[in-house]
Amino acid sequence: MDDPYLNDLRGEFNSYSNQLKKLRKKLLKTNSLDEQSKIIKQIDSIAKKMENNQKQSVKVTKSRLKERKKKSKK
């Protein structure tokens, strides 16, 4: 489905995914417990954003599908 809003959500999700990869590498390299704690908090924050992004994507997709069904019935 090619939808500008869904494409934006997909782009955001990919951005979050890239951020997580970078943070994971940073987490593996550091030995400081304080730094590890900060990185883990950032990872948790990004994971929550990703979850919300996915929920929004599902809602929008369902909405778009309903719109298509209504149009096809007319």
C-alpha cells in the first residue's frame, strides 16, 4: 500500500532501528556502568517509540483498508 503517511511511519521506524543498532554497538564497547545505564534508558525510550509507531501503522492500515472497501462497494 503506497500511502504518504504510512511511508513516513515506515521511515521513522527505520530511523529508530538504525539508532538502536548504533546504541547496541556503543553499549557493547563501553565498560562504564553509568554509561551502560544511560544507553539502556535510551534503548528503552526508542523501543517505546517503535512500539507506538507500529500501533499507529496498524491503525492507519486498517483505516485505509476500510476506506478501500467502502469505495469498492459503491
